[in-house]
Amino acid sequence: MPSLKSLKTRITSVKSTQKITKAMKMVAAAKLRRAQEAAEAARPYSGRMAAVMASLASKVTVGTESPRLLAGTGNDKVHLLVICSSERGLAGGFNSNIAKLARRTLEELQGQGKTVKLLFVGKKARAPFARTHKELIVGTVDMSHIKSVAFADAKAVADDVVARFEAGEFDVAHLFFSTFRSALNQEPTRLQIIPAALPATGDATGAEASVEYEPDEEAILADLLPKNLAVQVFRALLENAASEQGSRMTAMDNATRNAGDMINRLTITYNRTRQAAITKELIEIISGAEAL
Amino acid sequence: MADLLDFELVSPERRLAKAKVAMVVVPGSEGDFGVLAGHAPMMSTIRPGAIAIHETDGGPATMRFFIEGGFAEVTATGLTILAEKATPVAEIDVAAVASELASARAAGDEAAVARLEAMQAAATN
């Protein structure tokens, strides 16, 4: 039986832990709202961009002289996995879910005899791979100084990826991030970004057929492909930011509830122990008096 | 009074402007062009420069934005400009641009020089 004093200390320490998790939950909730607003605000641009890409795709046939970002290198030997995670832990399964999906893909690709390279955005998914696949890591983008993701940050990542592609470092690139469904549900997602997977265009309407392009379609496409890549990275980072906060909020809510349960249990033990001690003392006094 | 044009200016972070206007002059990569209601559908890339928005028919330009890395899409219903970066011309810091321009020239960064020169021209006009 633990002593009364040690029980009391435990209750106090669990109480202060509960205060911390509660505060973290509140902060995550506030940040989640902001992250959702940012994702919302970015929607018109990415929506228009997707529409433009789709209408261009219906005009251009992918051939050998198409931009390489669209047509690919003609090979698929070397794969680059761009893995977006957060800079901070304590967000439930957020980072490990992304890492798990990436690891599955990595093993699958290696099983097919492909070469895999890893690029990390945010350090938290890096640790599990640093232990097992250190030689595959080609870089880590540090996002710790960034409070809310700006387009320029996404563009820097996209430019880095394009530069590596131009240098012939890889043939196919996949982007890993967590899609935000709700505060309770985030889904790790894999998206192929190079060669660009253009949305299928079923209905090429007659009105669009007469669009004039200045300069021509191919030049516009060549100009837009890197931009589209940056937009996709930006969207991934925004989704990730919202998912991270959602995941942390849920995790901290659980932690707060668990701490509450623990306090209840400890309080009951404390009271029982106290009562037992009092009873024992009384028995001692009474039996002492009777003996006289 | 002629018909008005549905104009939208969006950057990746947010929608900057959405209005019904008479005319927008866009610095296309192959030359400036004005878009009025009923313009033939077209798509064009934009060189760094200022777009001028005329809210009233025949009136002066009431809003000007400096656009970088942009793209214009004219559809049957209106004009959408996608810009990586858009700054209201009134908010351009002329002194800061001038000093940046000097350092870009010294560094020999031609892309930056062209961009900053266009910015300076937009701010002083």
C-alpha cells in the first residue's frame, strides 16, 4: 500500500499534467481554426489552376517533345518520396501515420527493384527513416521557423524538387501528406507530382474549343507546370497543418480525459487508505483501553 | 453604359479582389491587352507589371496591382487573374525597391533587375 504522502504527490503531478494537456488542446483548437481558414482561402487559386490545367491538358497531346515535367523522363527507375510531416510531436498518430504510408511505399518500390530517395519537409517523419534508411535521405527542409505556411515556402520546396528533377536525380516523385477530413479523421495520402498526373477531361465543351492562347499552348503549359507543382505542395502543406492541429487536439483531449480518470482512481485509493489508517488507529486505542 | 466584366484576382493565399468592372488592362507576356466585357476567350501568361482596373466605362484606372508570376484567363463570363504575388501599387515602397534594384544590379541578377525595374516603373507612373 503506497503511503498517503506519495499518493498526494502523484495526484498533484497528474493534475498539473492535465492542466498542460488541456492548454495544449485549447491552443490546437485555435490553431486548427486558423489553419482551416488558410486552407479555405487557398481554394479559389488551386481550383482555378486545376481547371486551367485540365482545359490545357485536353488541348495538348503528351509526346516526346512535351515538357519533361509532364511527359516524364521515359524511365521509372529512381523514385523520390517527398514526405511532409510536422516539426513538433505530441500530435497523436499524425506523424507516424504518414511515415507508415511512406515506409510501405518505400518497401513496395524497393521490392520492385527501384531506387528510392527521400526528401523530408519537416523533421518529425525523418527520425524513423534516419535509423533504417539513412543512406537514402537526400535532404530535409526545415520548417521550424515558419508559423503559418506561406506560398513562398511551398514554392521553395517545389523549386528544389524541380531543380533535382532537371539535374536528373530522379524520374518519378511522390508527395506524402495527410489529408484533413475532420478534427477526428485525417488520412495519410500519396500523390504523384512528377510526371504531372493531369486530371482526366471527359467533356471538352464547344465554348472552350475557341480559346486563344498567348503564347501557344505548349509555352503556357511549360510555364504552368512548375507553378502547378508549387500549388500542389502548398495545398499539401496547408492540409498537413490543419491535420496536425486536428490530430493534436484529439490526442490532447484524450490525454486530458485519461488524466481525469487517473485522478479519480488515485483519489479513491487515497481516501480508502486514509480511512483505513484512521480505523486502524481507533482499533489500537480501543483495544488498548480494553486491556487496562 | 456598356456591360460590366466579372473580374477576379486570386493569389495562392487568398482572393484579393472580386468585382464588376468596366475594363482591365493586363501586361501580357506578348504585350499589354485590355479586357472588356464580351472579350473573346483567351489565356495568357503575364510578365511582371501592373494591372490597371477601370471600374467605370471610360474612367481613370481606380485600382492598380503589381503582379508577379501571373496568368490571365478570359472566359465568356469574365476575367480571372492568378498571381503568385500581387501588391497594390500604392503599397510599393519606392525607396526599398530602389535599394534592392541597386544590389540586384551589383549582383548581376538579371531576372531580379527586370522584375524590380518593372516594379519601379509601376510605382512611379
